[in-house]
Amino acid sequence: MNKIKRKEYVGYLYILPWIIGFLTLTIAPFVSTFLFSFTDYSVLSGPKFTGLSNYVTMFTLDDLFLKSLKVTLVYVFFSVPCKLVFALFVAMILNRDIKGIGVYRTVYYLPSIFGGSVALSVLWRMLFMGDGLINRMLATLSINGPDWLGDTHYSLITISLLQVWQFGSSMVIFLVGLKQIPDYLYEAAMIDGAGKAKRFLHITLPLLSPIIFFNLIMQTINSFQTFTAAYVVTSGGPMHSTYLYALLLYDNAFRYFKMGYASALAWFLFMVLLVVTSLLFKSSGFWLHYMDSEN
Amino acid sequence: MKKNTGFFLLFLLLSSLSLFASGDKEGAGAKEIRFAWWGGDARHQATVAAIDAYNAAHPETFVKAEYQGWDGYYDKLITQLAAGTGPDVFQFVTAFFSDVRKNPELFYDLRKLEGLDLTGWSDTTLDIMSIDGKLVGTPLGQNARILVYNKDLADKLGVKIDGYFNWDQFHSMVQAAKKKDPSVVGYSGIMDQIYYALMGYLVQTSGKMFITDDVEFGFSERNLADGLAMMLTWFEDGTFQALNKTALLNSAWSDPEWLNGQVLFSETPVTQLGQQMKYGFKADITRYWVKDGAKLTGNPVGPNMMFCVNSQTAQAALVASTLNFVLTGEEGVKAMELQRGVPSNKKAYDVLVKNNMIDDMTRKAMQIVDDTDTGLYSFIDPNEIQDALKDTIQVVGFKDQTPAEEAKNFMEKGNRILSSYK
């Protein structure tokens, strides 16, 4: 009994730094923002309890709240499927046994190493500015390119493309999933006369569905929280066309010092993510297949 | 063995935690202060040189420089001050007063800072840096917003700029230039610049400050609707640069049309004059256009930047000595150059004049400042109001709403925001 307890004690000691970090940097802010969301708190002065007023303000007085929520939903519903489709497409190409495939895989993964970095956002801005590289290249083909970032019709799509371009991590996970699908299934299907499309629809997609599900959940959560791209590339403009929810939260917290209101915004986002994730889990029963599942 | 492993891990953990605990304690007991500011490379180099000179002359103490760009400076500073870990001395600007006016306890009352030499400033200048009678900062450079124009372009198009013109004359001047070259734009449409132009219009037409002492707008909804309607016309006829071309730009320095010599006018705060005049064309400066007979111009004239002292500093004497050195001492003033504008402190100004460090363009800018009204702000426009008015300009500029509709929307939203500052 003592030995078991001692083993546990050593185990906890190993993960103690993580536990301390988790409690102080995750749980404490999590709880405190919930409490602050019911207060008027400017950082410089102590919080004053205001009940549900921050939540009421959000829905009744803040026109930017609904605007940024709408922009974020469009961003998520455009960028996440595009990113997953593109990542799967590239993963299937890189799943072939050709010479130097390791190099290709590394090159395609490179954009993701930079993550949501400022440098990458600055690069994106330079590429898509009115007289940026993209429009200059189009001009050589006698095409008058649009104002990708300055026109409200294109700005959100341009920002979304930055998210799509960082498909590397999803691609690697897809690649792992593709490698796990046994070859004999494809061979059997070929013998039965199934073409490429049928093999993809009836073997690849069903057996890859757990991976798709994982990527979908992770990328959805990630996209709802996107900040750097909109902040650096467009500052949310023009006309709030790229004013993502994280930007609204940042402005209220660190530019207007309305920490109470920003906390309420953060908690609303948390609830939205909870609902969206729950819906995805609920829907997974209809399209998720596990290889070892009897069904 | 396992017992030893446990103790070893515990030892490692405690050792690492003790490292954290001792991180900032180096030299505890020694006289040391932190001096923070924002700026560009030139300002950093000048200020670091002044601080190095101070440290060399006072080896028994140490002033630590903490500097960065504008982005994030204020957020970080306020967070540090709120957490009680703020720097001892920090650069500040009156634009932030609206946020901190309810918290003057964050600042040391500089009239009570023993040893600090305030004799080089007039009482009027010191009043600008006061919150409820408490002197919270030492005034730095004289400031105002002035027009910069492309002299090469103006000469080529035969535009004569004699220094004083009203709104109509400015508009006619640009339209006359456009007749000769339709590709020319009158005024750089960077949002900050359009914002200050609109603010000037509102102050000049209402005759009251943008935001009054009672924390209310000095202008009416009608004033705003008229101003927006005029701006919309100016966007359409090319007097102002189109907003979609400047939507992503923060300053004229990054405006390709201005840099390529297609824009006649831009503007700058006097404190940034040194950076602004480095173009591939000959540039000159002049006074902002003003409505005839206006009681106030809406141009924030006077020093707006300052060095503040953290009320929690434990080294008040060292702070006073350092500020005296960089603000009024010959060596410090020379090292600081004109990186925060022409000093409002007479002693510092005399040092620069004696050492021939004020160029002709700067003298001209100072003359413009002197000729502009001293309509100082007692309440500064908070970020939230600025953002709301900039949104309004965009909505009208992109023709999403009419000027009258958007003026109504702004007044409703703006009044709601202002009520939280009362």
C-alpha cells in the first residue's frame, strides 16, 4: 500500500510544474474572468459588481458585438472546411511512394511552422496590398486585380486564405490516418471493379472520419480564436469587415480597459464554442466510422 | 532509489522556483530605477545615450532603460501600474488622461518631488500636465498638428501656398491643381488625419472644445452631419484621398501615393517633424486650414508628451536627479536632441539654441505653433470615442449610410460612451 502511495507521490512530483502552471495560468484566470464578467472593472480601479449588465449590454447596446460575431462565423465556416479539404487533398498527394517524398512533405509543412505569427501576417499584407505582389503578377497577365484587403467584399476571404494556407498540421494528421488504412481494402475494391472515386468515397472517407472529426474540432476552436491575422493585416477593417471576435475582445480589454465587459465577451465565446463542439459531437454519430466498430 | 528520485525531483523543483524568486533581486538595496518610453530607433538611441551619460556620471546608481515601439506600450504600462510593477519613470501623453483621470494616485505629484527642477516651465504649461491640480508629468516638446506639403508638386502645378487659408480656399486650391493634373490628390486620407480634420471642423463650427469640461460633446448632431457631408464630397472629388486606398495604412510614411508624389498635402505632429520630412521630394510645412473667424481651431497645441513618475517609486531622489539631467542639464539635453520635439522647458531650449541644434524647418514649425490658438484640451478624447468617430467616417466614406443617419448613430453611441467617463 505504502509502495503504491509512494509511486503516486513520485508521479505527481513529476507533473507538479505542469499542475502549478495549470492551476495558476488556466484555472485561476478561468474562474476570475467568470467573476469579473459580472463587474465593471477597469484594471486601474477595483471591480464593482454590476450583475448581468455586461451580458445585457452585449446584446442590446454593442452593435460591434453582433457584427464581429457574424464576421467570425463567416470566417470559421469558410476557412475551416477549405483548410480541411485542402489539407486532405495535399495529404493524399503526399501519401504516394515517390522519390524524395520526405522533402515534399517538409516543404508543404513549412507554412505551419510559422504558426499564426506576426511575420507571416505582415507577409500576407505585403502580398495582397493594392499594389502588392499578387496584383503585380496579375497585372503582367493584363488582369486588374481587386483591392484584396481594402475592399470589404474581398478582405475577409483574403484573411481566411491565410488560415487555409497554414494547413500543415492538419495535413500531417491526415497523412498519418491515410497510412493506417490497410491496402487490402483498396485491392479488394479494385478487384470488385471500384474506381478511384468509389474507393475514395467508400473506403478512404469513412475510415478517415475519426481523423476528419479530430481536425474539424481542433480547427473550429482554433479559428474562433483567431486574432493575429486580423490585427496585423487589417486591424479589423475596412468597415469592420474583418473584425473578428478576438479583436473585439482585445479592444475592450486592452484599449478601452473594460475588463469586466471583455470577460463577459470571453465567456460568451466559450459558450459558443461549447455549443458548436457539442453539435459536432452529436452529429458525429451519423457520419463517424471506426475501423474496429461492429457497425 | 525511488525515494532518492523523489527527493531529487523535489530539490530540482525548489531550486527552479528559487531562481524565479531571485530573478529581479539582483542588486537589491542598490539605488536603481527603471525608465520606460516608446519611440522609434532615433528616439531610442538619443534617450539611451542620455541615460548612459547619467549612469557614467553617477556610478553609485543605475538607471535601467526599458523601451519599445508604440504598439503595446500603453497596454503594458497600464497593466504594470495596476499590478504595482510599473517603471519608476515612464513616458506618457495627455491623450491617455481620459483613462487615468479617476486614478491620479498612480502618479507622483511632481510639485512634491524634492529636488526636481520645475523652474524652466511656465505655470500654464505645467497646468496642461495636471489632473485635478496634481502635476503628474514634466512637459516635453511643444506640439501641434501642422500641414506638410509636396513643394515640388505644388511648384509644378503652380499652386501657391502662402500659409493661411480657410476650408473653401483649401478646396479651391486642390481643385485648381486637379484641373492641371487630374491624378493629383489633395490630402492624404490616412484615418488619423481625416479624424483630426473632422475634429477641427467640429470645434471651429461649434466654437467649443471637442469634448467639454462637463465630459459632453461640444458640437451638435447637425454640426457632425454637415462635416460628414462635406467630407463625403471631398472624398468624391479627390480633395481627400479615397479611403479604400488608405484603409490599411497608419501614417503618410507608408502611403504609396504620398511617397510617389501624387498627393499635395499630408500632416504631422510637430514632434514627428524630423521623421516626416525625409522624402524623395522637397517638402515644406504650413498651417492647417481654419474657418474664418473661428474662436478655436481644434488643433491640440502645446506639449502633450511628458515623463511621469510612479507614485510607488522607492527612489524619489534618484528619479528627480535623473529627470533634471535629461530635461534641463546641458549634457542630457544635447543627448536627447529633438526626439520629443522642441523642449517646452526654457533651460533646455536655451541649451539647444546655444549649441545650434534647432534647424530652420523646426523654427518655422515653432512659429506655426505660436500662431495657432492655445485651445488646450481639459478632457482628451478616449480611444473608444476616437474609434467610434473613425468608424463613422468610414461608414460615410464607403457610402454605407448617409451623413445624417450616421451622425445620429454616432451621437447616440458617443453619448453613451462619454457617460461612462463622468
